[in-house]
Amino acid sequence: MPDPVSAALPAPLPKVNRGFILRISSIAALGGVLYGYDMGIIAAAALFVKRTFALSTLMEELVVSVVLIGAMIGALVGGVVADRIGRRATLVWAAGIFIVGSLLAPLSANVLVLIVARAIIGIGIGFTSVTAPVYVSELAPPQSRGMLIGLYQFALTLGIALANLVGYWLATQQAWRLMFGIAVVPTIFFLVVVLTVPESPRWLFAHARPKEAEAVLHSYTDALGVQQFLADIEEGLKTPMEQSWSALWSPAVRGALFIAVGLTVLQQVTGINTIIYYGPQIFELAGSASHASAIFATLLVSVVNVIATVVGIALVDRVGRKPLLYAGVSGMTIALFALSFAFSHTVALGSSLGAVAIACLMVYIACFAFSLGAIAWILVAEVFPLRVRGRGVAAGTLFSGIANFAVSLTFLSLINALGSAGTFAIYGTLSIVTLVFVRFVVPETCGRNLESISAPKQV
């Protein structure tokens, strides 16, 4: 007769080859570098694109934000594609789409061609942002899953910093075409290395390819670990794979959908991409003397973003998801209201306004990076059952894109209508809403296997 105390204990965590998992996760995360670069480069390039094509404020906002329309389309299509042809194959397709857009953008003869190129790049972003976190979550062991999924966000921040560095380097030449064209180099590298990774064992098993799934598992865990992973996968597949979007609204999945959509929307409407897309303009409003100095200030903020993301992914599996969210979103709230206060006292602050703005934005982006920036996507990749995971992450990505599009398309107009102080006060208020959402809706998933997280009673 089994010992009831022993039976109540959780199963031991499987042993894994951490080097193998880290290599695979890092390769998948390279898609984040492309995402970050193509999102971040517009901050510098827009200053000169506006001049080349004599853009109005509305057209400038469209050039910046059209990539998000592509990302929404890419998320919808990418979720379906990832479930049908596999995670790895979808990443290969994403690389090809990025190459097309990255070649077309610097060759744009007019603003309409540039808009089309940015939309194509957005489709690639949608494919990778849906697929990479899912792919990593399905290979990673529970004890390090948060850190490994977080590598995608780290790569994204690295791409943004690289974009700002390139933008600063080429600012004096006003070489916006070269700014866009440089993206081709990391894109080709991504395509080459993603061809070397295996398919997700969970996806293989779900598509009646158990021998291939076992082979992948044997490449990074021992025999006991293989059996443990397969048992978890079989448990998650007691309900068959869904082929309908309506499955996301079923009672068993609806809670996960609410968590994913709520977090990704709040991640955007708290204002992060106003800094990514319009950082130089914000610093010019705060008194930067030139385009180059404004881009350099944005570069400093993006470097803080990278460093804080490293801190976040190092702590997420030790401290947990919710404690980091509480700390980070609280810091974001304070920084945003401080920035609002600074812009409402421009006369009193005088020439020191620029330094205050840089300090506030550094605190804001650091707090965002170690909390909401990485953890939102970690949770989105964790909360859905395997049978709808691709579509579930696609839904989160879609609503993230909608919110991102709304923020990026209205930021300059809000500045014109409400002023900088009023605009940042709105984002600060939405950060308070985010804290409430984290407190009452978001679950703690640290250290739990995917199948237990997505069980209906847990969501």
C-alpha cells in the first residue's frame, strides 16, 4: 500500500541538459531581436522620413503604427499556422517574411511603399511573437521556464537598443534608408540558425508523432525525464486539439483568455511604446538641443531597458511572477506621475527639465522591463492548455497589437490636445488599473508544470 504522505508530495522535477535548452531558447529568442530592431528603428528614422516625404502628423503616426496592423494579421495567421505546421516551421516562415519587408523598406520610392514594407515586417513580428514564447514554453522545464521564455523579451530589448545605437550612429547622415536596411543582416542569421532547432515535442506528440517527440526529449533529458514529460503531455491532451477559435471562449479556457488579453492590453496602454516609437520627440519636448542628442537620450533609456530585463529574467523563477509585477508596476506608476508633474512645471524646472525627463523615463522603463515587459508574455505562454495554446497566444498578441496601435496612433494627437503632462497622467492612471488587475486576476505560475497551470480549476 503506498505511503499517503509520499503520494501527496509533488513529483521530482525532471533533469535536463540546460546547455541544450538554453541554446534552443536563445535561437528562438532571436526573433525578438528582429521585433525590437524593427520597432525601435522607427524612433530615429521617423525624424528623417517625415522630412523626406513631407509627412503630416497623421501620416507620421501611420508610418509608425502600420507595423502593428501587420502584427495583428501576423498574430491571427501565425497562431493557426503554428498549430497546423509546427512551431519551428512557423519561425522559418517568419524569417522569410522579415527578409522581404527589410529589403523593401529601404528601397521605398514613396511613403505608400514604405507603409506596405512596414506592414509586411509587422506580419513577421506577429508570427514570431506568437510562436517563439509558445515554442520555448513547450520545451522548457518548469524550474526555469520563466527565465527561458523571458529570453525573448531580453532579445526584444536588445533589438531596440541596437536600433537606437544605429539611429544615433546614422543620425548626422540622416540615412534612414540604411537604418531600415541593416535589419536584413540579423534576419538572414535568424533564418540560418532556426533551421538547426528541433520541433516542439508537445506539438509532435499532439500530431500523432510520438517517436519524434521522444527523440527530441531524449536529446535534453534522461529516461525518467522523458517519461515524466510524456505523462504531462498525455494529461494535457486528454481533450483533443481544437481547430476553432470559438474554443477560446469555452468555460475551461475563458479565464486564461481574460488573463492573456488583460495583461497584454495593460502592458501597452501604460505607455511603453510611446518611448520606443517617439522617444526622440519626447526628449525634444523636454528641451533636447538636436536630433542627435534626443536619439542619444533614447539610446540611454534603451540600455537601461536591456539591463533591467536581465534582472527580471534572473529573478522570475526565484521570486515569482506576482511579486515582480507588484514592484515593477508600482515603480512605473510613480515615474509616470513624476514625469507628468515635471511637464506641468516646465517654467520652474527650466533647463533641468531634460535631465528630469531622462531620469523619470529610465526609472519607468527599468520597472517595466523587470516586470510587465517580460512577465506578461511568460504568463500568456503558460496559462493556455496545449490544445488551444497557439490560438490563445495569438489572441493575446492580437489584442496587444490593437492596444499598441491605439497608443502609437494617438500619442502625438494626445500631446497636442492635452499636453505632455495630461498624456503621461493618463498612462499613470492606467498603471494603477494594472496593479488592481495583477492583484485580483493574475495567478502565480512559478514552478508549476504547464498542464497544472492550464487545468480548468486553476484558471
